[in-house]
Amino acid sequence: MNEYLKVVFLFLGILSGISGFAQGQKKIPTEQPKLVVGIVISQMRYDYIYRYWDKFGENGFKKLINGGTFCKNTRFNYLFSQEGVGHATIATGTNPSDHGIISKEWYVSLQDQVVSSTGTEKYSTVGGSYEPGRKSPENLMTTTYADELRLSNNFKSKTFSISLNAEPAIFSAGHSANCAYWFDDVSGNWITSSYYIDSLPNWVNDFNAKKFPDTYVVKQWNTLLPIAEYTESLNDNNVYETGINDQITFPYELENLNKQKKKKTDYSILKTTPFGNNLLKDFATSLIVNENLGKDNYTDVLILCFDATEEIGNAFGPNSVEVQDMFLRLDQELAHFLNFLDENIGKESTLVFLTAGHGVAYVPDYLNASKIPGGTFNYNSALSLLRSYLNVIYGEGNWFKNYHAQQIYLNRNLIEDANLSLRQIQDDAAQFLLQFSGVANTVTSYTLLNTNFTDGIFSKIQNGFNQKRSGDIILNLQSGWVEKNGASTNHNSSYAYDSRVPLIWYGWKVGRGTITREVDMIDIAPTISTFLNISYPNASSGEPIFELLK
């Protein structure tokens, strides 16, 4: 009997060893990741990680940082931090001077109008109302790492991106994506452009048919925790917020705040609450399942652009309970999504990176009340005085055509017809604007084209300057200052609060660690390209993050 038991135990031990070996084999990383997942959060300052750390759960932001590699000194190195610009920079591995997306919009003198970075007349909306889908990536001048991946294997890899707004989705996806999806405020549907596909896949129609947005727009947004526990933020009722339709305190009854248009629901309210992020995460999981991402031998790419954070941040400011609550809820959504990835594809087969498109400034009035310099630049007053000044110097005339995003576009045709020096008028206007409160620097396009700046603010301005699209005079505001635009605060500078953002790598072959040296955001694309053994995007100027490649 003893001999019999020995044989049984030996047999069970062998089975146990085989089982343990098989389980260990599952955790060995594949030769290449089956899926690359980018998570790009609009308006996420670097310090939010530590400000809210004690309130985060264990399986969201903390799971990424504790189980991955955290780049703690990552920043954008150009002037204008805007939605879409950062996403294009991340995807292309180069600065706006080369990829061409200098801002969300810019002025085109030949058309005498401000044009959208994604706007087009060539393509139509697929799946929603008329205007929101008339978009394309054609203004993006370079390839992205997703484009290069598709080119490398004869388009066998699948690439997708999703966002509530069009710009982040389109520029993250690149030119050759299978599709980019964004949310239509009018219909409440996930839509795309005929640039990508002629009709929505059945699974997208099925998802839209479930009318999840209708469920969210009648919800109440209240704090996740008892409001007394939001000790990292200002009091809920404070004078520094513009709020949602002028409401600045919890709870927010979305059904009451929702603006009815001809008895139709206005779904834009979802972009000002955490429910927009919930909706995006749900759509992402459905996309992974229905498009079979990560299920063959070719690496796929999916970029999630969480951008409800943008509207909430502008409306309430970085010290608000609303922003904190939104990030605590986003932490929960990340935990659900990471668990989904682990169960359906596996951590060892999925390369995840999380970062932000830009940060945000403190509310200037709050800085002033705290005896810290800051302010709001009233560009309308400055432009009115500039117009009078130029009329005195050069005679009556419409000497500049447009001001947009801290850039002035001169009337070059009038200047040429008057036989005047463009360079002289640029210099005169730049010097005049320099005297206004809040203006730290002004620089002309002539200077940027004829001088090679290697560091400092002018180097950052040069990194964001594109000869075909940028203005004649560019303004840099003093730190703590934002343009007056009706919101609580804004972002559009190269200062640390706008340019320094988190960067976390997790999953496939990524060890646990911290990188403290400065990492440029243009380094993300060449790092992913090196992981995947593909060419860098064709205008990439970044360098791979070598610590990750060991």
C-alpha cells in the first residue's frame, strides 16, 4: 500500500509540475506584443498622480506605476499645448514644426478664414449628423508609428483610435488606420469619416442602438467619496469656477442641465462629466472584442483618448473637487479596462503606455489670492491698441488680418501693395505688443526663419513654428497667465504646468522601474517603433527611451 501511495504522489507531483510549467509558459512575453494600447488623457498634469495617490485604488494608476516603468520627467518641448497637437506629437515622434499641426485651428490667408486642423470638404460623416464627421488627417504632414507598422507588414496589422472629440482620435490614428471613431454630440452615436470607411460595421451600429448615452444624460453626478474627504482640493463652493451652465457645486443633475434643442437631447453634456470617459471605455472594450484585436501574429494598435477631462478642467480648474472626482472615477475605469486586457489578451502580450496631451494652468484669480503672480491676458484690448498704433505709423489700413492662439497674421497683400517692409512691420508690432501686462516674449516669423535657437523659450517657439501655417508674430505669455476665453483657466504654454505630463509603460517586456532623466514626448514613437522592429515615423526626431530597451 505504501508503494502504491508513493506512485500516486509521484504521478500527482508530475502533473502539478506540468501544470505549473504551462502556467509559467503563459506568462512568458510573446516575441512581439500582440496589442499596443495607448491611453492619452487630455489635461492631466503630472502632479495629479501624487496629489490623488492616497485616494486611488490599487488596480488603476497605481497598478501601472507599481508594475511598470514610470518616466517622471517627461515634457513637450514646444509652445502651444492644445488638444490634438500633443496627440500628433506623440504619434509622429516629432514637433509641430514638422508634423504641421500647430494648433487646433489656424488662419489661412488665401481663404481669409480660420480652418480646423481636421476639417475637410472632401469627406462626409458616417453614422451621425452632417457636420461632425467631415474630418480627415490630411493636414498631418508626416507618418505615425501606426502608419509605419501597417506599412511594414502590408497592412496586416489593425490600428484604431477613439476619442470623444475628433482631433485626438484622428491624429493618434494616423493616415492609414482601419478607423478612427469619435462621439457625435447631436445623434449620440459613435461616428467616423468616409475618409476611413463607407459605412459603420455592424457591431458599431449595434453598440449605438443600445443608446448608452441616453442612460448617462439623465444620471446624477455626485461625488464618489463623501465630499469632506476631498481634502486635496478647494471647497466645492468657491469663486474660482465657471462650472457647468453656471452650476459649480455637487450634485449635478444632468437631466436638468442638459440643453434641449428642438426637443432633441444635447449629448455634449457628457463631455463635461466623467460619464463621457465611461462611455469611451465601454466602446473600447467592444472594439477589441469585435475587431479581434491581439488575436493573430500581427501586432495591432488601439489608442484611447480620454478627453472629458478637457472640458471639466477648463470649467473648474485643477484645484476643484470636480477634477479630483473625475480622476478618481477615471482610475476605476482604468482598473476595469486593465483587468479586461489581462483576461482577454494577457499582460505579457500587451504593451500599454499612458500619458497626457497637455496639462493646465492654475486659475489666475486663485494664484492672485494666494499672492502668486498670474493673470488673464485680454487680447481684444491689445489688438485694438495695436491697430491704432499701426494706423498712426503706416496710415489707415487693415494691417493685420487675424489673431488666433497667441499668433498675429499680418495683411501681407496690403503691406506688399503699399511697398512697405514686412520685416519692419513685424518688428514694430512685436515690440509694441511686448509692453502689455502678461506678455513675456514676442518673436517674428522672420527671426524664427533666420535664427537657429538651441535652447530656451525661443527654441520651444521654433519647435512649434511651421512656415506655412504659423503667424507673423507669436506671443508667449508670462507664467501663470492665460488668455481670456470665458473659462476658469486654460492651457497653451511651454511652462511646466502645461508641458510636463506623466508617462507610464506597462505590460509586455516592461520591467518595474523609474526613469528620472528628462524624456521628450517625441521619444514615444521611436521607442514603440524600436519595440516593434519597424521604421521610425518618417519625420521623427526623437530618440528611443534606452532604459526600456534593455
